[in-house]
Amino acid sequence: MTRRLKLASAVAICLVTLASCSDSETAATGAPGAGQERPPAPVSIAVMKKAPHALTSNLPGRASAFQTAQIRPRVSGIIKEIAFKEGSEVKQGDLLYKIEDDTYRAAYAQAEATLRKAEAGVPTAQSNLARQERLVGSGATQVELENARVTLLQAEADVAVAKAALRSTEIELGLTEVRAPFEGVTNASTYSVGNVVTANQADSLTTLRQLDPIYIDLTESSVNLLRLREAIKAGRVNQSEITEIRLTLEDGHEYPVVGKLDMSDMAVSETTGTYTIRAVFDNPDNLVLPGMYVRATATVGTEEGFLIPQRAATRDAKGQLTAKFVTADNKVETRSFAESQVSGNNWLVTQGISDGDKLILDGFQWIADGAPVNPVEATINEQGIVEEVAKPEAAPAAKP
């Protein structure tokens, strides 16, 4: 029994010794999968460089007509003719409505007759005055002379009254033709031929809108206004005027015309804390219509700083802008920026970055801080796609 136990112990010792030797050999020979590290992952980076960049502000807005007129009659009568096509463009002075004018023509003719009658009394009064002036020293009294003068003045006043009445009837006759006050596009007519209208009625006949040019009413936060003024005062922003405004339409397409500032409110809304900026755009094709929602990008100045593309940045729990960079020893680090401004499709940062720093453009979501990486210089094209920067080709070797 004792002999068997001794034999089993000897076998076990031999097995342990063989296993130890096998592990040592494997470690020494470097068998596949043992002791090897994963190679650094390649990442697309952009080399930072400080430069002046446009400072922009993205604002919501709505379009409104350059001019709007509610067309109403100024005289009463029956609509005789509608001279425009509903929804069409009309020129300034074009006839829109014709109101029956028979009674106004009769009133005009009566006023003409009254004027002729008044004018006929003036020569008689003038002759009587001249005769009294000749006879004043030979039988005519001073009273008769003064009466002759008064009679002439009354005759001349009657002429003036008749002329005013004639002018009034002439104006009313002309107002039976309702014309466009400016060039624009008409709305649907709310009245038809044969309808009775009254002067200065509450209901409009139609609405006329001028669409070229067109206004865009933009809304900006008063907080952003204060920040911009503070930056201008501190000298960081070297331009305080809005130099250009570009629109993005509801379907995402950019409007091809650059607008300009028309006015801005000098008061802030008590309910929304915003103020209104009105821009004006040429609209030759009537592409922008009143009431249409748009997004505007306004250039409000320039500032020295570094651009971080929006796709290369995120926001932390505090709302601060964050981005990942490659350190000098090719490891990943995250930086946070307390202040950032909008510059087109980028964030403009003035602190926390130095010339030559390497910003990670793509794939940073899956890379932890401290991880080794292999930086590859790249750019972002207009479509937002990262493209690797082509390296210059090596010069051919000189022939012997």
C-alpha cells in the first residue's frame, strides 16, 4: 500500500514540473496571442489654427409682405365691373373695380352748370362797380359804391364755391374707378358684379400685397444681444453691424438672394424676452410668400478664434461644449469650453485651444480618454463628410 502511494506522488510531481516547463517555453517563444497589445486606432484629426472667423446667429423668422392694402370703395354704388384676374399681378394704377357712375356724372354736370351761372354774374358785378366809381363824384353816394364792391366780392365767392363743388363731384366720379395703389398680387375678390358697396365700408373688396421685395421678421434673444454688445465693448468682436443675412427655406434649401437689415426694434417683448429684427430680400420670382416660416443666418461680426465643426463636438451635463483632442504623445483627452459662439456650421472658441492642437473629427464617441491613437489629418467637406488629406507624393529617386 505504501509503495503505491509513493508511486502516485512521484507521478503527480512529474506532471506539475512538465506543466511549468511548458508555460515557461510558451512565454519565452512568444506564442500567438500571448503578451501582444492592440495597435493604436487611426482617427481623423484637424490641426487647429487661430484666425478671424465670421460670427453668425441663427434666427427663426416669418415672411411678411413689403406692402399690404385692404382695397375698399370710397364712394357708394353698385359694382359694374371687376377688371382684374383674382390672384394675378397688377401694376400701380391698374383698374380693379368699376362702380356704376350715372348719379356721379349727373352731379358733375350739375356742378358744371352752377359754376357757369356763378361765372356769368362776375362781369355784371365788375361793370356795376366801375360805373359807381365813375359816378361817385357826380351824384353817386359812397354807400352805393361800397354795395357794388360787396356785390363783386360775393359774385367771385360764388364762383369759388362752384369750382370747389365741381372739383368734389369730379373726385367722386373718379373714385368710381377703384385702382391699385401700388404694384402687387391681388387676393380673391369678396364681392361680385351687381353687389352694392358703401363708402369706407368695413369689409374690403380684395387685398393687394407687394411681394418683391419682401420682409423677413426675425426674432433674437435679448441675452444674445447683451453678449454681443459686451464682446464688442471688450474688443473681441470688431464689427457691430449685421453685414449680410441668408435664408434657409422650409424645405431645407438655401434662398439664393442675400438680404440686408432694414430695422430692429428698440424694445424687448415683456412676454418672450426677445426683440424683432426686420430684413428685406429681393423676391423677383415670388419664391418667398407672406406667412412662410424660414431660418436666417445673420453675420454679426468677426472674432479671432478656433473653429470646431459641430459634428466634432458634444454637450456635457452642464451644457458646456466638449471636444476630444490628441495629445503630444498621441493619446485622447477631452476638453470643455465654457464659452462658444456660432460661426456657420461650426463652433467658434477663443480659449482652451492653441495653434497646432489636433482635434478629433470622427469616431471620438467610441474612444476613451487616455487611449492611444494614430492621428490622420483630414478635412470636412460641404456635405459634412470627413475626407482624408492627401499626402504629397514622394519625389522619384534620381537616376545614376
